[in-house]
Amino acid sequence: MNDSNHHQNKNSTSKSKDLKQNLEQGKGKTMTTNQGVKVNDTNNSLKAGERGGTLLEDFILREKITHFDHERIPERIVHARGSGAHGYFELYENQEKYTKAGIFTDTSRKTPVFVRFSTVAGNKGSADLARDVRGFSTKFYTEEGIFDLVGNNMPIFFIQDAMKFPDLIHSVKPEPDRDIPQAASAHDTFYDFVSHTTETLHNHIWVMSDRAIPRSFRMMEGFGIHTFRLINAEGKSHFVKFHWKPLLGVHSVTWDEAVKIHGADSDFHRRDLWDAIEAGHYPEWELGFQIVAEEDEHKFDFDLLDPTKLIPEEMVPVQRIGKMTLNRNPDNFFAETEQVAFHPGHLVPGLDFTNDPLLQGRLFSYTDTQLSRLGSPNFHEIPINRPVNEVHNNQRDAHMRMTINKGKTAYFPNSIGGGCPHLAKMAQGGFTSYEERIDAKKVRDRSESFNDHFSQPALFYRSLEDWEKNHIADAYTFEIGKCTYEHIKERMLYLIAQIDNDLAQKVAKGLGLEIPNNIEQPVNQAIGADADVKKHQPGQKKNYLEKSSALSQTFLKNDSIVSRKIAVLVSDGFSGKELDTMQKALENKGAVVNLIAPHGGEVSCDKDKKHKVDAALLTTESVLFDALYIPGGEKSIKSLLDEAKAKKFINESLKHCKPIAISNEGEELFDATYGKDFKDDSSVFINKDADKFIGGIAQHRNWDREEKAKNIPA
Ligand code: HDE
């Protein structure tokens, strides 16, 4: 099933057909050099006698080693670690009232996409479960050219002006003297920056929430963040914010799990995405528009151009206009996932930018960074980056040019080339920028309408369920607790208290510090030396909405258990009948059942039937699963009672609030763990129907258990 040709045929799009031109497979073929010369020995270099020196003329050796020496390219400065997948986008309903873009008006299209998910701070080889924002970049190969929606899994960003991006990233990356910590925000330099730059506090509180430790890329929302414009055929503009809504709901792991997954499987998210697609459990997201009419631009308590603000869905609902399905894994990680080059400036007619100063700066950065990463302005010719429609212009040459441009003319206007390529008329789909009126003085400043730094972090916190709030308090306590400078910790406490005093109290208690009544320097220091300090301090917290339910992870509910991983603890002699009933019921609903036994190979049930072991206790951990089932069988349970790891499995599953089902003798094993104190738990199912267990899995976790389960020393 891992055969790429299989996927090419089944899930073919215009882009997969295009990529096929570059596919190579050695199956059944003779090995050659890069020059096409057949090779009969790739194991031994050419020598002057068996024990003699290697000869410089050995072009086969030289070519092999030279190519190897140059295999690496610079990793992305941010979002270095990522995973990609192919798929397609389909529109539900014509959106011509807002935009003339073909992907949003033509419901008969199946637009190919390539998506790359990423963490931000860590290196390419870092672990997936870092507490971090996740990148969510989508390349739409539209008939009118490439449209890249380069978003994140959180609806706002840390800073308001592109000028601050290098500072933000330098503060969160490993500290430059020792190059530690890797892929972690919990260190002095990040909190030094955050505590002096109050515009970061909104995105920061999202990073303290469970959104920063997703269960799966497939269970995250995505956001374009900036306000963009949609332009219709009459040239009328509407403001738009883009949302991706995952059909599996939004789910996370706990921080304790995240830390353990780091060790148990640092590729957890990458593997999850790959396995789900291979199993045919194609992840899906609906694309949402949040539309604001041009004339309503100033009706909000915040500025639509400020990327640290979201528009609550209760104020402007998200209209779901289409669906994206990811259905094919890349054939080659480097060629596709590593070389893909996204750019928020890749737009098609019917879309346009706004003056969001963060977006404006990004428009410069993404091409610039590809030049150093991919090494040439011809990066658009790399198969994964090239559009599916034709490209014609007078740009020529440069490193690694693939296109062979015919003819004498590479200029415009020309007569020798028949005036070609000729210009598009607007009616033929030429891009024209929205004619926004501009009449302004040149200033290096920031709008006072960007000054509110506390209202939305407070709204976010108020909108969450209690368990989500508790996780935020724990995350602040952990992260700030890792800092070593007292003044940074105190500044953070002071600022958290401006967001929510109860939250600050909890964090202060954990840190063993008092919340200061005031701090010496102004809270916001991200201003120019000549700027009016007072003008740029955040104003009073506003309360324009008591609660936005859409901000809680529980908002996007789904009772599907498709692709959830269920661990089954067994040893020789387990009840075959019980496993069979449970396994059938779970697999019927699309869950993935793994047998975990004290040894690898096979285990026999009480009817002496052999079952394949998916993982030995030694090679796996509870944190890699969503739920646990313990079937009965006297002999099996007796043997598991001697396995400390089996008990650890149960204790951890309890601690992480996971659903657990137990049949008959399984209860004895459960009783030998902290399970004995949790037999009334609403997500512990002793001798209950599989349906009950399935309901528990669909809920993801039983957070009501958490307060008590916290005390389990697992
Ligand atoms: Fe990026 N960002 N960014 N960013 N960004 C990059 O481009 C940058 C920002 C985002 O999967 C880089 O090709 C600046 C916001 C994603 O390949 C670089 C600023 C958002 C990815 C860059 C921002 C993002 C990147 C590094 C502030 C969410 C991964 C490699 C003005 C809306 C793309 C690359 C992928 C990657 C610059 C802010 C999302 C250096 C200067 C806001 C998902 O060009």
C-alpha cells in the first residue's frame, strides 16, 4: 500500500499528474552515474592495486561523494520542522458576491493543494510536541496561479509590526551563548522580550493553552490571522479573515504527556499524519470566511489591521464555504515538504492585501528567505512549487534554470517576438490591485488604535472551560518557573494580573512569589527612542464581549473516533471472545486497535488462536494512545500483574484522563493500580458495552477526573 503509484492513480489531481513528470523509481532498472553511465561496483573505489592508494580519476567515487557532500540546504529560520501532505479543495457555494477568484466561485473545481504543518522555534530535527505555535500553510494550485494561505493554528500573532520579528524570534530561539534550550520557549530571553513587549501577551496566553500541544495536526484549527481583502468582479472589496475548521474537532494532549511523548516518539505528529493518510483516514478541514463590509471597518473596539486581535465569532460568524481533504503522502520528503516555498504574497485575482504592518513586512521576507534557502530565484521551477497553469514572461537565466526559453526576445515591448508574451487584459484575468485611497504622511510610528494589549487575552481566558484555565495556570507556572531572573518573573506576574487576577494568583503561588503592585519601567517598551512613552502604553482593559465560546477547544465537537489509537493490554491466555467483540466495535467506527504484550511476536488467546503483537511493553508507552482496553482471561491477567510496565500504562492513562474499558478478570489488574480509586469514574467502563467506551473515546478525555488524578505519581 505504500506504493506511490497506487496513490497517484487513486487520488490523482492536476498537480499529481504534473509531479509525475519528475518521479524516479529504480525498481527493475540498472544503476547509472548522474551522466547515465552504467555502474557495476558501488562498493569499492578505484585503487592502484588492492592495497594501494585511491586514484583521483575515479569519477564514480568523486561523483558519489561530491553529491553527498552537498545534500543539505539551510533549514528554514523559523518553522524548520514540518510535515506535508497533498490533497484538494472543493467549494460548497459560489462566493461571487465577495470575490471573483475561480477557486471561490467555481463549484465544479477540485483544486489541488499541498499543506505543510510545522512547529516554529525548533530545529528541523527537534521534537513534535514542543509547546509552540503550529504553522498551517496551504498551497492552492489554482487555474489562475498559485494562492498560498500561510497561516498558524492560533488566530493572532505575537507582534504588530514586521520590524519586531527578528527580535521575537531571537528571543525564543536557543540562547546564543550556549545554544540551549532547543524547541522550548521556557527560558529567560523569551520572557525578557515578552515581559517588555505587551503586544505579545495575547498570542502568548494562547501558547500557554493546550492549543500549543495538539493531539494531532489533524485536530487543529488554522487561521490566516491577518485581515485580507476579497474583491468581486465589480471591484468591490470586503475584509476577510480565513479559518480552517477541522472535522475531527480540536484536541490536545496534556503537558505531562507532551513531555513524555518527546522521549517515546519525537515524530509523533509526523507519524500520525502519515499513518492516517496511509490508512485512508483522510483529514478534512472546512474553510471559513469571516466577512466584514468595507464600511464597517471602524465599528469594532479594536483595529482590523492589528494582527494581535481576533474578531470573535459571536460578533462576526464564520461562514463555511468549502472543504479541504488531504489524501496523499509525499513521495519524497526533501523534494516536496522541504523544498516547498510558501509566500503570503502569492495571491490570485479576487484576493488582495490590507495595510496590516505585519502582513506588509511578510510580503518582503518570504521570497528573500527562499533565495538563501533554495539558492536561486528559480525556486518557482522546483516541481512542488510550480503552478499547474502555464508561466510565460521575460525573466531569464540564474542558477539552476530548468526552463528552456525559445526565441530572441526577452523584453517587452517587442516586435521581433510578435509582442509576446502579450499582456493580459483585466477581463482575461490580469491581476489588478485594489484601488485603496492613500493620503498620508510618511511616519515611523504605530497607530494608537493598536494600544489595547489586555482586553483580548482576558476575553480568551474568560471564555475557556475550567480545565482549560487550569492548564493555562500550570503552563505559566512551568514556563516562568524555568526563568532565572527575578525581575523578569515579577514583570510577568504583574502583566498576568492585568489579564486576570485569579490566574496571576495561581501562578504566583506556584512560583512562590508575590504579585508586585507596580513595576518600575513602562509595561510596553516596544517603542522608538523619541516616541511619546505614555501614548504607547496599553489602555484600560475593555469588556466588549463577556465570553466567546468559540475560543474554547470544546466548541468544535465531533463524536467521531476515526483514527483514534486504542491500546489493548494482553498476555497469553487473554479472552479471545472479549477482544474480538471490542475490537470489531472499535474498528467499525474507524479506531485503530494495537495489541500490547509483555513480548513481541505473537500472543495466544484462551482458544489458542495466535494474534500478532503490535508492540511489546518495552517498546511503547501509554502516551502514544488515546484510550486503553484490558480484556479478561485469568492467565493473561496473572502474567500482566507481574509486569510493572502494564501497571504504569494504567496509572498514566488514568492520570491523563483517558477512557479505560475493562472486562471481567481485567478488573483484578485495574485494582492493582490507582485504578481502584477510580472505579466510579464516568470514563472508566467496567464490563460495559463497547458503545459506552466509544462514547468516552469520542469525548477525548474526562477532564472531571483531572483534579483527583493529578495525585497519581506516574
Ligand atoms: Fe512566517 N516566515 N513570518 N509567519 N511563516 C516563514 O519563510 C516571517 C508570520 C508562517 O511551511 C519563513 O519559507 C516574518 C505570521 C508559516 O514552509 C520566513 C513575519 C504567520 C511558515 C518568515 C512572519 C506566519 C512561515 C521561514 C513577521 C501566520 C512556514 C521559511 C512579519 C499568519 C512555511 C519560509 C512553510 C515561514 C517570515 C510572521 C506563518 C523567514 C518576517 C504572522 C506557517 O520568511
